[in-house]
Amino acid sequence: MIAELNFGFWSSVFGRSSNHLWGTLRPIFQTAGLKRAIIAQKLRDLRRLRNRIAHYEPILAQPIPTLHQDILNLTAWMSPVASAWITTHALAAYPATPVIIKDAAGVSIFDQALAGHLPV
């Protein structure tokens, strides 16, 4: 049954409406002083990214390096060994990996296409 529960369910478990479960779930996290609200916010942000990807929406304007670090933090809070494994085996090095490559004139070929998606 647990395998059938989706990411939306697990991220909502840490929301305000499920605050009564925090005492039961707190021992999963090995980091002292960690607050439920911090976990809930990071999971909400990751769920939004996951949903954008699942619905083929643009993600170039999303803070990918920050979200990548959030994944590492969430994992480290539960298992420092697993977080170290992810870091060792990750194929992308953030923030050094460029998302948009500029041409010789220094202008991105995606600037006009992204204009409606980038924050002002």
C-alpha cells in the first residue's frame, strides 16, 4: 500500500492539516531542531517542480540549483549516507552547469521565447 501513495500524498503529510502526525514522523529525521514547516515548504516547492515537469511546462526559469540542494538537504535529514551517495553519483554539478548557452554576441537564443516565463 505504501508504494501506491504518490508524492502529493507524502508532501501533504507534512502540511498543517497533518500536524498531529509530526510526533510520529519526527524520528525519521536525524537532524536536531528540524521543524515540520521547513520540511513541508521544501516538499511543496519540489512538488511544484515535479508537476511542472509532468505537465510539460517550462522549468528554465525555476531555481533548479536551489531545488537540487533542497533534495540533498531533505535526503541528508533522513540519511546522510544516501545524500552523500546522491552527491557522488549526480551527473549535474550545480550551479556550474549552464542552462542557457549564449551565442558569440552574448545573446541567448532563448531570450524571446522565455520572456513570458521569466520573473520580472
